[in-house]
Amino acid sequence: MIKKQFRRTRRHLLSMRKWKLRLAFWSSATLIGLAAAAFAMFSNHADHFYHSLYKESPWLALTLTPVGLALIAYITKRFFPGTEGSGIPQAVAALSIKEKHLRARVLSIRIAIGKIFLTTAGLMCGASIGREGPTVHIGAAIMYSFRHAFPIRGQHAFRAMILAGGAAGISAAFNTPLAGIIFAIEEMSRSYEHRTSGTLLIAVVISGLTALIILGNYTYFGSTDVSLPDATAWLAVLICGVAGGLLGGSFSTLLIFGQRRILPLLTSQPVLLAFGCGLLLSFIGWLSDGQTYGTGYEEAKLLVTGSVASEDINTAFPFLKLLATTISYWSGIPGGIFAPSLAVGAGMGADFAHWIPVVPLSAWAILGMAGYFTGVVQTPITALVIIMEMTNNPSMLLPIMATALIANVISRQICTKPIYQTLAESFIENLYRTEADKKAKT
């Protein structure tokens, strides 16, 4: 028995076929890490470019937004169809699409390149978008594009590749390896598949290490040692949980409802729609003195680390940022809602610091992020892990967990179905409808 097992293990280790499979998989995971790191650098420079332009020449920046969004919409429609929006709905949809030619439209190297280029361009024009969701799409697209190098067959094998690519993407984007795995299980697959677990782990480790080598060892929002000072401060957990669930659930409902209503215009007049959305973004940016432009990362980091005084906080920021993110998504350009949602949540929590100053501003911001982010995506475990890894603060574990659970319950009363699942179903319907129309014309 032992000899048989030894021979089987030796054959497995020496098999050329197995080594080709390993090399192809390791190469794709490494490429995901490289792409995520490059995307992070490009998007950061683009974000800084627009904010610098706004400070130096506000009117030029205000003009750039509508014109830039219109141009991005044209390029998206003409050259990169399938890159619109966050990218997570597309990756989720690809898990259910069985037709190979339709799945290839959603996940390809062309899609990955377009997602990086167009999301960066959107940030350069001041859109309220993030790179983290698109990185999930990019990771899934790169991993799936290596399918010809993998001697695999079957729907399960393709699902494993897509999940591994998405997990690797979110891990490399945030430098949060655990969050990548949890997100793939909790959000993308909505189930745990034992045969997929090893694939997820290896992809996350390789892509994460690759991004780490390029970007260096960092924590997304830095480190904070803030904690809730006493039992009465736990009132902040209840407030942020309820408020985050209400506001996050309302945002998801607004995004889904608006997406359905403007779909005909998005199909027939994408450039005009993007130009109109750009005008609205310019107006909102002017009202907020430029704070609503871009990812919102800098604003959120200042609140999380307590680098700003509570009296200097613009109480309207979270609501204006929410509105700017909604309009950016409705414009149809590529871009995610992860980073802007974290900024909205941090701003929401900071607003409460005026009323209950006994709780530190940083704690309010962290709990606000947990509540609002969970309210939007309805994945409390992902929210817990991702915020813990981004802030490197284990003392806030229980408060974040309680806030996320409360927000999840409240959000589900408003938005009965998770946003990414709903958008994925809409994407599949539109994809099959478009395919049927093409067949009817021919």
C-alpha cells in the first residue's frame, strides 16, 4: 500500500503534464499580481493628477470631467464593450455562463487591458470610482485567458479558475490575502467548494507576493491602535450598524433601480449620457470643494488615522460622495464602488463624532466603513476581514463584527437581494438578449 502511494506520488511529481499545468497556473497568478500592481500605480497617479489640476485650475478640471467621461464612454462602446461598470458583476456572471463564446466576451485579455486603461482614464477625469472591483474582473479575465494552457475540462474547472483569478485580484488590490479568499467564497460563489480551496490559496499567495514585491509591504489605510474606551462607547456600534445598513441598502437600491431605468439611454446614447453625468459630477465636485472626485482614499485615510480634527470635517461629504459615486456608475464608464464606499462610510461615521465625542474619531470612521460597506455589498464576513486587514487593528475586531452584522440585517430589509448578484443577473439577461438580436438579424 505504501509502495503504491509512493509510486503514485512520484508519477505525480515527475509528470510533464502536471508541471505544464503548474507553470501555466503560476504564470497566470504572477501576471495578475503584476497587473494589479501596475493598475494601482496608474490609478494613484491619475487620482493625484486630477486633484492637483483642480487646485491649480478648477474651471479646467470642471470642464475635463464631462468631456473626458463622454470620450471614455465612446471608447468603451466602440473598442471595449464588456468593460462597463465595476467588473465584479461580470465576473460573477461568468460563473453561470455555460457558452464558451459568451464567456470569452466577458473574460479576455482585451477586457483586462481595457479595464485598466479606461478606469485610469476615469480617475484622471475626476469620476468617483475605484480600482478594486475592476481588479477582480482583471484577475478573473487573466486567469481564464490561460485556459488553453490548462489541460482541464468541465464547468467546475472553469469556475475554479474564475474564482481563483477574482480572489487573486482583490488580494493584490488591497494587500489583503484573507479578504481575497473570503470575498471569492462569500460574494462570487455564494458557496464553499472544497475542490476549489487549494486553487484559491495558491493564486492568492502568488499574486499577492508579486504585488508585494513591486509595491512594498504596506497596510491600505496605515495602522491605528484606536479602541472603544468603555462600555457606553459601544453605542457607536449600534448607530453605525443601523445607519450603515440604511444608507448602504438605499445606495444599492438606487444604483440597481437607476441602472435599469437608464439602460435604454445607455444603449442608444452612451456618449450623451456620460457627458450629462460628467456635468453633474462637476457640479457636485464644486459643492464639495473637490472632495468628491476620485477614489476618496485620501479623505478616508485622514479620518481612519485621525489626522484631521472633527470640526474640519464637511458633514455633507458622505452624502455628496454617495451621489457622485451613483452618477459615476450610471454614466456607464468602467470603475468600481469599493473605495468610494469606504470613503462614504468613513465620512458617515465621522459625522457622528460631533454628537458623541467620547468615541474617538478614528473609531467612528472605522465603524462607519464597516457599517456602510456591509450595507452596500451585504457580505459581513468580507467586510470584517477586509477592514481588519486594511487598518491592522485587532482591538476593533468585535466592534467591527457587531457593526457589520447589524448593518447586514438592516440592509436586507431595504435591498432584498445583494447588489452584485442582482447586477450580474441583469448583465446575463442583456448578454443573451443581445446575442438573440444578433442571430435574428443574421
